[in-house]
Amino acid sequence: MTMVSTSARRPEGPRRVRGRWPGTLAWALWGLAMAGVAGIAWFDHLLRQAGRTELVQLLTASGVPYALTVLSGTTAGAVLASRRPRHPVGWLLLALGITVVASGVTDGYARYGLLARPGSLPSAGYVAVYADHSFIPWPALLGFVLLLTPTGALPSRAWRWWAWVAAAGPALFMAWRSFVPGSFGTPYRSVPNPLAIPALTGWWVPVVGAVAGATTVLAIPVAAVALMLRFRRARGAERQQLRWVALAAGLAALAVAVTVAGAATSNAAVRDWSTGTCVALVPLGVAAAVLRYRLYDLDRIISRTLAYGVLTVLLGGGYAAVVLGLGQRLGRNHSLVVAAATLALAALFQPARRRVQGLVDRRFDRRRYDAARTIDAFSARLRQQVDLDALRADLLAVVEQTMQPTRASLWLRRQP
């Protein structure tokens, strides 16, 4: 009888809170966010009935990525908060999703009560104050998500001062935007601010606003720097967790580049869809890192994504070339070309997938590729090996090379 034992050290995560109230509260907040999305859709319906389609937020092509982002962030936050209630990142993601939804609800309320049907809704001017400035907490919340991932604590005590600044800056900036006259933005420029204080006109007022605004804008870049410093010091499971966050952050950076390109080309649909899709992956990456779900499968996920992406481009491009090229030449027999191209695509899918996956694995998932080759070589030697000591040494070497445990041992029990 042969037994191989391997073990690896895993740092202990946040301790679980007893009771069911954290999970109940988390999913209640998730339900509140989903109800808010429905409220945004209802205000869009009222705006369409009033003939102000230019004021609609959610019921547009650009509104679908917004809903996708809200669903991703709040769901990831609810799962984290219910399973790791002592970990602050789940509650931060929930707060981020709820503030985004609250922004949409109040914006719809103010647009209908001030612009579509003036005077039809009470206190619409006061609601517009929050709606116009509701974006201010978002960078701070996302910055704290990055700052506290994956351990739930700051990278070190030296970051405490920045945590206080990152929390106070957006609060001061929101107060400044709320009480300074003439601070309303689009589409409320023609609406007077009911909270404006005319006395706030001194030279120090714009200075305070500039400092608070700069602090708010710097929340995410500074948190990204902290994340990189944490990654450089991390080892073991924590390093794997941060790789998930790095992947999500890379996709968010891609979203920023696409947003800039979309703004330059005035292609709002491409900009909004690309940004919404990429940003929606950030909470999922953070949740996978904190929960350690399939923690060591990141290389495999990346390689499979790249492989299927390349395969889609190759086969899709070939299919389009055949259908469009030969279809124009054959004319009436266009349907036969489509059928033949479909059959050829089905026949080539599996061979092409294996070939592309092998190429991608050799480049982007080299450890898994080398491990598979090592196991295959050991299987070939196993069929020819008769020396028990040599077999034991080979088995331990294969386990050490492929699994890389902190300790490996082998027990042999002789038959009586």
C-alpha cells in the first residue's frame, strides 16, 4: 500500500461571525439595490411618457452595462459579506453598489420632478443636490476595496493617515459641491441650488474645493500603488489572491483606455459596453481573491480565455470570409455555401481548439504544461520500472515538481 501526503501552509482568514444576521442583512441590501434598479427603470418609463427621451438613463443601449456593473458589484458584495462578515471588502462593495443605484434613483426623481414635469414631485430640488454630486463617494469606496484586499486590513500602519485622508476628502468635497453657489452640473445647470450659501465666495472656497477634489481623484491611484507594494511583499496564497485582483485591475485599465478611445471617436455604445463589461469583472476578481475560490486556477482561466478568443477570431473570420466571398460569386447557391461552411467549421473546431490550446498553454500556462509533460513521462517510466526504491524516488520527485508542496512524504506498507 502506497500513500503520498502533501501539505501546504495557508494563512487563516477572518474569523466567522456567529449567527445569521450578517447574511440576512447582506442579502437585504442586495434586494434593496435590485429594487433601486427597478425604480430607475420606472422613472425612465415616466420620462418617456413625458416625451423627454433624452433624459432616460437605464432603458437605453448604454444603460445595460450600467445594470450589469451594479449587479456584479452588489452580488459579489453580498456573497462576501454573508460568508466573511468580518471582512470589510464585502460591505464596501455593497455600499458602492447601493450608492450607484441611489444616484440613478435620485437622478430619475430629480429629472422628472424638475425638467420633465416641474413641480410634480415634492423636494425635487433637494434630491437634485445629492443626484448631481452622488458620484463623489465612488472613488473612495473603490479605493478602500483595493486598499483592504485581500486581508481586510491596511498594508501597514503607515497607511493609516492616508485612510483618514481618503475618507475625509470625499466628505469635504461633497459638502463643498452642495453648499457653494453655482456648482450644479448637467442637466441641472438652469436649476437653482436650494442649499447654496451665498456667503461662500471668499478666495479660500475654490482652494478647499480643489484640495478636496484632488484627494477624491487620487483615492484609486494611491490604492493601486498600495496594492502593488503589497504584491511585492506577498508570498504563497496571498500572492495568488493578489494575482486575481491584478487581473481585474488590468481589465479596468483596459476599460479606461476604451473609454478614452470611445470618447475620442464619439462612439458612445462601444465606450459604455466595453467599460461596463470590464468594470463588472473587478468585483468578481476581488470576491474570488477574498474567498480563495479556485485560487490556483488563474493561469488555466487565462489560457482558456485566450485560447477560445483566438479560436473565435480564426474560425469566425474564416467562416465570414467563405460565406461572404463565395456567396457573392455563386449567387443563388448562397445557402449551399452557408451549409458547407457550417459543416467545415464544426469539423475543424476540435482539432483547431487542441492546436490553439497547446500553443497558448506553452506560452501562458507553462507550469501546467510542464506538469502534464512530467506526469506523462513518469507514466511511461512506471510501466517499465521494477525497482521499488527508484520508483519511490521518482514518485516523490514528480510530486515535488508538479504540486510544489511545503512537505511531501511517502509511506509503504509491506504485505504480510
